Amino acid sequence: MSGKKVPYKMYLSEEELPRCWYNLKVYEPARHPPFLNPETKLPCTAEELERVFCRECVAQELNERDEWIEIPQELRRFYLTFRPSPLVRAYFLEELLDTPAEIYYKFEGNNTSGSHKLNSAAAQAYYAKKQGLTSVTTETGAGQWGTALSMAAAFFGLHLDVFMVKISSEQKPYRKEVMRTYGANVIPSPSDTTRAGRKLLEQFPGTGGSLGCAISEAVERAAETPNCRYVLGSVLDHVLLHQSIIGLESKIALDKYGIVPDLVIGCMGGGSNFGGLLAPFLGEVLKGRAKTRFLGVEPSSCPSLTRGKYAYDFCDSAQMTPLAKMYTLGCGFMPSHNHAGGLRYHGMSPILSALYHGGCLDAVAVGQRKVFDAAVKFARCEGILPAPESAHAISAAIDEAIRCREEGRKEVILFGLTGTGYFDLSAYRQYNDGTLEDIMPEEEELARGFATIPSLT
Amino acid sequence: MSGKKVPYKMYLSEEELPRCWYNLKVYEPARHPPFLNPETKLPCTAEELERVFCRECVAQELNERDEWIEIPQELRRFYLTFRPSPLVRAYFLEELLDTPAEIYYKFEGNNTSGSHKLNSAAAQAYYAKKQGLTSVTTETGAGQWGTALSMAAAFFGLHLDVFMVKISSEQKPYRKEVMRTYGANVIPSPSDTTRAGRKLLEQFPGTGGSLGCAISEAVERAAETPNCRYVLGSVLDHVLLHQSIIGLESKIALDKYGIVPDLVIGCMGGGSNFGGLLAPFLGEVLKGRAKTRFLGVEPSSCPSLTRGKYAYDFCDSAQMTPLAKMYTLGCGFMPSHNHAGGLRYHGMSPILSALYHGGCLDAVAVGQRKVFDAAVKFARCEGILPAPESAHAISAAIDEAIRCREEGRKEVILFGLTGTGYFDLSAYRQYNDGTLEDIMPEEEELARGFATIPSLT
């Protein structure tokens, strides 16, 4: 400890904005088996991947060599519209909990997309532009990712088609409107503009759509449009790489005060925010320089790490993508409706899956009533209304801080506050009305999901 | 100029957070005739005002003696949950406009209430608590103010009744939900919980309510509840005083780079944000140290400065409040529906009215299509989706920057970006759909409004 008083909010200067991302895959525990072509069962080549994704992103996806990967200057300039983001000392939460623990959170919600998603959206839009592409496509469910990509596409002058799960586009018209305001073409999915969409509409005329179908439509549109590629917001290694800026900024700020976290906590859906937050801290552990512990928090309704299987599986429910080795509930697992839309994913980032499998990472599943209890407590004392996804991390941080109080331990806890809940207020309404329910899949639901994991033999 | 490169965002350190507010009323041009008791037509005494407002706020309201008024330590601590706010150099907007002007904006939207309103809500809640009160009441239309006060009341442990215009509470259920999440009791107005509400419900059974009625209900509730006072979010001098923190922070940041604005621009509804932004800069002008010009921007649908009269009028449409000398369209003027809810007020802060009357301040009225053109342009290059209210200031700043380009003048423009548009997306939808219309009152509408200005003879 340097002894300096830690301020409420730590902002880095613009010169301190990281110049490189951190690639954890130079260390063996973060490496994972290769993606497989589902037809040949052979490892995907860069060429295969480049048909779908931007060239530079594919290079990053496969890079196990460079610990530091440079952030291009023009992209750093865009980052300056919303970064560096604040690292906040949760003095008020500490007081409320009467805990000897020091609690810090890295807040990624102070941008119009409302979440950390913009970190990778910006990078992927930049690389698309640099490659000479004129448009990109993606899908969005809850809408954070689509909003982030709309902002990035507007900034770099790319056309963007967003396939938005139809039921979401109806339930969250305002999310759609933000994307339109940024110039994106928002298409409720399933649509009649793709074969995949038309096929689904024929089979299920009144369907509200699914993320699986929206992915299929976006991939098809990218494949059939000249100078166009598909862009994905989580799960993949290059997305985690871009998100490492979260952890890097946090570490630079803490280093100034000589603070090393004992525990780093993040919520987990596809894994990109937590993968980004933990990267440089885990790097220190893997170098033998620190003893930080890492705790991922998932919803009990979609417990891919805590109740899933470590196996090769499709990344999408439509079974179109390469196979990834990851913790999965099965690509056919349908989580019951819960209010953390960003955490409703059957699988988990292959990097985080490998780390969990190797014992570098703990995980816990939490029910949503407890999550909203934590969210409201946090909102009232720290001022920020958190996204339901982010509140999973808050809930675990509160539990750990209470443990510290009970054990009389002065630990340093850092968690990721990934976003704000301004577009999730129907969930808060249910909570305020007392009608919010906990959801946990029965064993037979899990079994049905596991049955959809493809056999490799 | 110090020659240092100005960063994209200027954040003050916590030590630099102002320790005092700035009271412009020590200067003659900012002083205005006293509030009058509508029955006796005599100046209101402090005792009369203290029956409605907190004691310390009344003292501030009447203070023409102290240029600097101390911000209490406990309040400064709450300010640290969301302040200092960033002063942003609009490099991207400057590029887009190809202007030699330097454009800066002070961004007040990075808190959960989404606007500058929290600056005064925090102060008023603090003083209520300090006075030993246990609850406060207020009204809210668009919802920003009610949200801000909910947050402040939660922080200081006060009960809060918010009378929310019924039609707003139905059209903006999520605004209501934020307030509930912060523990506020939100009552759609007119309600059957007050005499004023019951009276209106009898007369107009199906009414959607009005701000005037909501004010009446809140004032009545405060008067009849032990240890309770009423709290107002704009117009009054003490609210402008609290908002001076906006201008003070801006000036501290600019001073570091030796920058003096040539032009300060703000949107105007009740006037609190612009009154706060301009205060210390106008102080310099009144001391003969600077030649800054000041430009207020109002909606053409509610043009209180540019088309109103300078007269004593009621502050509310229900004609219950003291009379204030101000520019007014008449307390009975009903602005047509427009999307800048925060700017739909028949009158104008008495301080700003006096300044405008004395020639210290210019004003311009802008139609909402032009405002949304500016909003979308700004959102796409600077990243932030502005509130429709704030976009009035953006629109004028763009006009002035274009004038600078045409005249080849390198002026420094500072404007107030008071908040975000996350809860105003139905307005953006109309704009995106091309169905947004300009609104400007006809002469006979103005005449009907002017007829409601009370006669003092």
C-alpha cells in the first residue's frame, strides 16, 4: 500500500489509456482445443474463419504467441469518446455492509450503449473498415450488443444490419430506436429477407424468434453481401482480447495505490466482460506474482459452468457455427425467461471454460430474487442502477464482503459493473411489485439440453 | 492559452470539487423584485416561505450578500457519487462541422437520474434532513426531477411522495419504476389522497392531470404532513445557486488551459441548468474581467423569453404560489405537446429574466425538428444520445460554430449538455419515422396565455 487515500472514483488520464490489449493465451491454462469444422471434424483454418469474420479478428482469435497486441491509434481515438472508464471505490456499500473488505468496481455503463459491449464493437467495426468492408451484420437479443455495434458502425461509416429477435424488438422498442438513431437497419427476426428466416417463418408462422435464428440470418446475410462480414459480441477469444482493456485500466489504477485484489468477481454469460476484467490479474497469478482468486457468477436459470458439461458443442442453437470446446448446457438448451438477457447463453467462452476446467477460476450460480435484492441495495447507496446482468456480480461481492466481516478479514474485492439497467425496468417493476420469481432448471430440462451436444465419434 | 493540448474529457480531481456555490445575486443585474404574497401583494417574508420550503433553502433564496456559499461536507460527499462531471472538448463535432471554433460541453447526464437535476435534489434533501424533517414531497412531469429527488431522498433516508402527472406516469412507466426502485412513493396526479386532487377529479373525472395540479397536491401534502416540506426542481434562486456547481467545475477545468469562452449556451425551461452554468462566467463579465456572451435556447413551442412578457405572475398554473417577476407566457398558457418536457414551462427563472431584461443575456427559440437534427448528428459523432432538452443547446452551438466557419472566427463555445435521452425514445422514434412536427403557438394562443397574468393594480 502506498498509503495515499483512495478517491471515490479513479479516472486514468487519456495518456494512460492502454496502448495494447492483453492476450492471456500465451499462458497454457488459458489455451483451449481448436474450433472444429462440424462437417469434417477437423480444426477450422484461418481461411474458413475469414469467410465469416474480419481478417484481423481471425488473426487475433488464433494468436497464442503475443502477450500484448497493439490497439490501433484510430481505434484508441474512438475509445476516448467513452474511455478510460472509472474504477470506483464502493465506500458507501462498504459502510452499509460494515465490512473490513475494500470493494472496488470497474464501471462500464457510462456510454450510450450502456455496457462494456462497445469495447469490442468498436474494435471489430474498425477492423472491418480497415479491411475495406462496407457493411457488417450481427444479431441482438436484449439489445446491448446491437446498440454498441450501431454506435461503432456510425462512427466508422459502415452500413449495419441488425437481426433483432422479434419478441425483443417488440418488448424493447426503445432499444431498437437507439439503434435506428445511430443509423442501423434493424430487422425483426425471423424475417423474410433470408432463406433461414423464411424457412422458420414457414415452419412456425407466428414465432417470436430466437437468438439462434437471428444468428443464422445475420451469418447468411454477411455471406451473401459483397464486402460484408459477420460480427459477434461475446464468447470468442478476440472479443475477450478487446475486453481486456477493462482489466488493464483497472490494474493501472490499482497499481498507483499499490493495491492487489484478493478476489476478482464478474458475471458470466458468454464470458467476454469477465474474461476481459480478469485477464491481466490472472496474468500476474500465472507469473507467480500474485495470489488473486477469481469468481464467475452465473444465473441459476442458465448455469453453464456450475451444472454444464465440458464438451465440444455448437456455439449457436441453429447448429451452423464451428464446434467449440466449452462448458455447455447443450446448444438446444432453452433457458426459462429471466431478466438477465445477456446471461442466457447455453455455453461459455472457451478460454474461461479452460480456466474453470483447470481450476484457475471458481463459479457460483445465483437466483434472480437475490440478484435484484443486491441491485436495489447497491442502487440506493452507490447511486448507479445496475443492469440485471451486472447485479449478479454485485450479489456475489456483497456475499464475499459479509464473509470478510464474519471472518474479520480485510480483503480487497474487485468486481465488474458491466452496465446500467435503464432498459431493464420491466424487470425492476416485477421486483418492486414482488412478482419476480427464481428460476432453476430441473434435472430433466438439463438432460434434454445435454442430449443436443453433438457426438464427435 | 497555456499551449497544453486539451484532452477529450477533462475530469477534475475530488479535491477540486467546488467547496462553495456561486451566488450571482451579489451583482445588481442578477437581482430581481421580491416574491409577492398573492393575497396581500406584499413581499413574502422568510417565515411565509419557510412554511413551504426548508429553512436553509429560504435563507439561500433571499441571500444577496454572500458571493460564495459553502457546500456542506456531507453533501459534498454525496456529490462524489456522481461529480465532478466531465467537461468534454467536442473534437469530433468540430471536425464534422469543419469549424475553426473550439466547442466544449459540460456533460451532466452520467448519473442514474440522467440529468443535472440531482445537483439541487441532493442539496435540498440534505437540508431537509439537517432541519430534522422526515419526509419531502414534490411533483414531476417528464420524470427527471422526480428521479433525482428519489435518489437523494434514498441517500439521506427521507420518505418521499412524488406526485407524477398521471398521463406521464402512464406514458413513462419506466421513469416511475426508477423512482420506486429508489424507494419513492409515486402517486399519479390527480389522486384521491389530497383535497386538490379530489376536487379536480370531481370536475374532470377522466383527466390525465397537469403539472399545475401535481404541484398543488405536493404543496398540500407537505403542509399537512408533520416534519415535511415541499421541494422544487427549478426556477427558484436557491435551485440556480445549487446548479452553479456546473459552471464552477467548467471554469476550473477551462482555467487550467487558460481558456475563456466567447460564448456560453444553455437550454432554458425553468432556467436552473443555464443559470448554474453561466453564473461564474457572468460573474467575470460583471467584474469587467471577460467579454463572454450568453445565449439561452428555448423551444419555439414555449417561447417565454423571446415572446413572453416581463411581469409578476404565478409560478404555477393552479395560482397557489407566490407571484414572481419574470418573463412569462401567462400561468394559464398551455404549450402544445412537444418532446422537451423539461422546457414546457410558462415562466422563467426570475434571475435569468432580470438578466435578459437588463441585456446581459440573449435568447433564441428553436423548432423541434431542427433540434432533433442536431441531436442525431451529435449522437453519431460524439457518442452521447442527448435529451431533447439538451439538444436545444446543441442546435444553437452548431449554428454558432457554422457562423464561426463562415466568418473565419476561432471562437470558444461552451454549452451545457444537461442530460441523456434514454427515456425520451418515443420522441426519437417519431423523428426516425419522419413524423415529428414543429410547433409554434399562434398569436391568439399567446394572447389567451397573457390574459391569465394577474393584474397587480
